[in-house]
Amino acid sequence: MDGKQIGDRPGESDVLGRLLDGDHRALARAITWIENRSPGYRELVAGLHEHTGDAAVIGITGSPGAGKSTLVDKLAAAYRADGLTVGVIAVDPSSPFTGGAVLGDRIRMGSNVGDMDVFVRSMSARGSLGGVSLATADAVKALDAFGKDRILVETVGAGQNEIDVVKTADTVAVLLQPGSGDDVQMLKAGILEIADVFCVNKADRDGVDRVVNELREMLDLRNDDAAAAAGHHGTAGVAADGTHGTDDADSTDSVDDDTDDGDRTATSSDGEPTTWEPPIVETVATQGEGVGAFRDALDDHRTYLDRSGRLEAIGRTRAAEEIRALLREDANRLVAEEIESRGGIEALAGAVAARETDPYTVADGVLEPLAECVREQRQR
């Protein structure tokens, strides 16, 4: 797609071309377009799509106060020391007044100020239950097309609904801290299921051993349950998408359990990995301690995804989720327009409350013209 066909505001018509040429101002402007859903943003994202697929996307999530922003800052610095370029999207809570990001995360990311190869952008969650909106996924595309080697998505930290981060990231790291009082509760809420890597931050505090031991016990329990479900012939593990995976009865898989960090990767008869169990890494992000080990664990998971072929499967799953999300967004807008054409939701609700009609009849009436148009198009 020709970038010059995107947008109709002065100075912005060539934003795609300039972004692909490495213009940081164009990158910032493109993300602003995307976040605000400005006219032309869809054409922009469509133009970016063919240039994506090279970056490793890492989601960093966990409860508020676990030190996500500080760890992301140190991780970005570690990647820069390796000569890699980094993009950071910090999904902040929405301001109740403007709807924009509160910007608290950027305040805690000061180590890389002035480094043009670390691009940090705060974005508003905009009410997304998972802390990651559609705009965030599109912003990831912009950073990927720009040429960033690593893209770090730090989420709000909103409990169970953080599972939405898996729709954006290839690798998901879940942060915990000792002494917070909500460690087990958070894991029971479902966070355990999405983690590819566990990081126990603030490991210089009392209680870190308890948190690590609880994690190991819960991982062992999960694997025992999966093994029982598979019978005595299969090796149970955790697939790249966070779901339980089992191997066939004829599998000759082996398990390497020589590491001290809890990482056990099952391999097939040809030596390729088939399952992944999340390692547990301890860090003190404020001091930079353990950040190298954390980076290595993330890189190991990326290697696993490449060698196992699961990276391609993740891409297909992500594309399917994005299509569904866009269809829901567009369908909701069409429905809203149809409701307004019928006098608005208040008028329809008033008719239902007055027993003049019922909710099902209203819903059928709103959807019928839309469904009829779809059927006509399908028959052409």
C-alpha cells in the first residue's frame, strides 16, 4: 500500500513511508493515530501489516506494585547492551477525566532516556477488561514494522483479566513480589495459566522463598493433573499458548530436569522440544540483580517457540482473535447506528419497560435489516 494515500491532514499523508524509513516522529504520530482511532488509521495499519513478523513481543504482567515498570526499564537496557533495539508500550490506567494514559509507568523508566533505540510509549487501557486494547495490538505492529527487535508490552495489572495479554505477546512473563498478600489469590485467578516465565521481583525482601516454593508446588500440581488426564502413556506439559499439552501414547519424549530454576522441557525423538514449563527467576529490579537471568529465560522461550513450530501457531491464533475483535467492534458500531435510527436506546428501553414490546423482539428488529443485507451480499 502506498503510504501517501493514508490520511488527509497536512504533513501526515506520508506517515507510513517515513515510519518504514526509520523516522521516529512518524512512528510516534502513527501510534497517536492508532490510539485515537483517527480517520485513516485502518489504512495505516493495513499498510504496516506486510512489514511485521520479525520482532519478539513480550508481555509483562502482574499485580500492581510488583515492579513491572522498573523491570521493563532494566530489561530494555539489557537488550540495548546486546545491541538490540527496543520498543516499550506501557498500558496505563485510563484517566477518568481525559480517557488518556495516566503516564505513571513512563516516570519509572528513566534508565534509557536519550537512547533513540529505545522507544517508550504510554497508552490508555481505555476500559479494556484485559488491560490491553485493540489499539495496543496495532501499536505493536507499528513498532514491529519500524524494525524494533524486542517489543515489551507492560500491562495495567488488573488481576484475572490480564489473560488478554496473550493475544498480543509471543512470550508472557508474570511478576510476583513477596509479602504482597495476594500471591496465591492472583494465581488462583488464572494468571498461572498464561505465564511462560515467572519472575519473583523484590527478591531481597522476606518471604521470597515462600513465594517460589508455592509457585513450584502449583506448577507440579498442574503437571500432575495434566499427566493424570493423559493417562500413564503421555508426558504432560504446558503449550506455548498457556494451555495444557499432552503427547501421544507412542511418544518417546524425555524430560530434562537438570536445571535449578524449575525449567523442564520435554523433547521428541528427533530432539525437538514439545512442551515448555515456566522457569522461575528471582530479581531485584531496582538493583539490576537477576535481570540477565530473566532476559535469558525470555530468550529461551523464544527459541523454544521457533524450534517447536509453535510460533507460527501463535500467529494464526492471534490473527483469528484480531479478526473476531474487529468484527465485534464494527458490528457494535453498526448496531449502535441502527438503534439511534429507531429513536435511541432509551426509547427502546422505555417501550420494553411499558410492556409494549420485549427485549427479544427489540433485538430481532434491530438486527433484521443488518442480517438481511448480509444474506443479500452472500447470495450475489
